[in-house]
Amino acid sequence: MKVNDLRKLSDKDLLSRLVDNKESLQKYRFQKSIQQLEDYKVLSDLRKENAKINTILREKTLDKGNIDG
């Protein structure tokens, strides 16, 4: 998902997506270990999306703290 699309999601949606991605990542890692995974790019794509989500969540928490400014 694009960063702009992720920024439009609520914190709750981002957290649920992060949990889903982590579960999928674990499943794909297991498939990789038993050599059933055909597309290894899925692993890097999920890790990158998780990093984007974590960054956006961190930005939102910092913005909430700077409201008093």
C-alpha cells in the first residue's frame, strides 16, 4: 500500500493491519524454511510495509504531543 493511503487510515486500522502483516510474515517465513515459498519478494514487501506503518504511527503520536506547541 502507498504511504499516502496508509496515512488516511485510523490508528486502529493501522494496528490491525500491522498485526495481520506480522502473522503473514511469520507464515511466509515458515514456507520459506521448508522451501515452499515461490515468491521471496513477498517477505521484503511485508517488512517494508510494516516499517511504513510503524513510521506513520510514530509520526501520529509525535504530532499529538506537539498540539500544545
